Amino acid sequence: KGPDPDIVTIEERMALVKHKILILSGKGGVGKSTFSSQLSFAIANKSQDIQVGLLDIDICGPSIPKIMGLEGEQIHTSSQGWDPVYVEDNLAVMSVGFLLEDEDEAVIWRGPKKNGLIKQFLKDVNWGELDYLIVDTPPGTSDEHLSIVQYLKTSSLDGAVIITSPQDVALIDVRKEINFCKKVGVPIIGVVENMSGFVCPKCNKESQIFLPTSGGAEAMAKEMEVPFLGKIPIDPLIARSCDEGKSYLTTHPDSEATKQYKLIFDK
Ligand code: ADP
């Protein structure tokens, strides 16, 4: 039996991608998709010469089309495969959200179908040459994670960034996430604590609204011997920028959250 032709095609596509980064979170709603989108915008905005792809495999709750300002867009096919949707010439997006008929349609698929779709995304999306492929994954560690790791591992995955909020319940799941990465051999780029404190826009003073666990992600990262990348405060304007499909770092260049995002992205 020869090699699986699908795997050969994935390897050929992925050979054109220099860096591949998975964005993971233990729980939903901690800001994973927000982080994936802002990271993609930030890398693409650095230089027109840097080609960025954002792949959203959050099959049950794809929010990337909206955050990237691409709601209602459809995928086009060509002889080269599925063409991603472009935000800018150097920023391409593919999401299961583009395949849904309408926004409220829920995707309830069984494991094999999800795996099939992930395989198809990796095999058929015509990214061309990319400097970075950012992969926004569903929360937790499910079949989708195993599939993506299995398909990407052979073509060298840079690693995973794990997003968490400061609460204990979220941190417990981050431990599971870290253990998953260690088990399947995915390098951990680091942990990010999102929604970490609130900076008052009037007095610029920070309040720790999740006391007493705020800062817990840093201690946990240290204990589990993985890098801690930084903390992003709560800023309602982040949610607004996402709702409007805009880059928060571009629309709010001087905010505290932008400062923290930049410190993290520079690592
Ligand atoms: P996930 O992908 O982990 O499910 P999202 O990225 O969709 O989470 O974020 C959940 C909600 O929280 C969104 O409405 C988003 O705009 C908002 N959000 C994310 N990070 C922040 C933050 N640092 N400050 C304020 N709102 C945030």
C-alpha cells in the first residue's frame, strides 16, 4: 500500500507555509478567537511582504468571519482548490463559518465528519506561500485537536499558544491543555492570561475583578514549566472592534491592552 494521497497533498500544501501556530484554550469564551484574529491582523500589518493565513476550525462556533469583517462571504473553488477569503492582499482567512448557509445555523457533526472537514481544509485550501498560518481551534482537547496535530505534525508545527482567563475553573482546564500538548509532542510557545484585570478608562487604574486568582496563570505556567507570555486586560473596546471586524491594535493604538498585546506578539 502506497502513501495516503491526502496526506501527500497536505504535506505539499504545508511545505509552502513557513510557520504554523495553533491557538488553544481549555474553555470557551476566554478570548481565543479574539487572540487569533488580533495576532493575524498584527503580523499582516507589520509588512505587506508577510503573508498570513488564519484557519478557523472551531466547527461548533466559528466566530472568525465576523471578527475579521468577512460575514456573509462565501468560499470560491478553482482548479487549485478552495480559495480563502482575503481581508488584505497579505491576510487570508478560511473558516467553517463560510460554509454555513446562515449565521444561526448550528453545526452538529460527529467526529468522523469533523475530522474529514479538517483534513479537507488542510488539503484543499489554496493558501499559496504563507509566512504564518494561525489555526484557531475549538475549546478543550477533542478529536479536532488530535486530527490537526496528526496532520500538521509531519510538516513541522511551530507550537501552540494557550489562552486562559484568570479564574480557577479556566486554569484547571489549561493544565489539561498543557498535558495534551506534552503528550502529543506539540511544543508550547506559551500561556496568555486574557481578561486579566480591568483598566479604568477614566483614571487608568487597574482593578482585579477576578480576585483572588488573577495572576494565577503565570504561577501555573511556572509550576508546569512552560513560558508565560503575558496578560491582556479587559477592555470593552476589544469586543467592539471584534464586532465591527476591525483590528483593535490599529483602531486603539495607545490603549493598555494594545501595549500588552504588542509585548506578547513580539515574543
Ligand atoms: P473564545 O474564542 O475563547 O470562545 P472569544 O474570542 O470569542 O472567545 O471572546 C469571547 C468574548 O469576549 C467576545 O465577545 C470578545 O469580543 C470578548 N473579549 C475577548 N477578549 C477580551 C478582552 N480582553 N476584553 C474585553 N472583551 C474581550
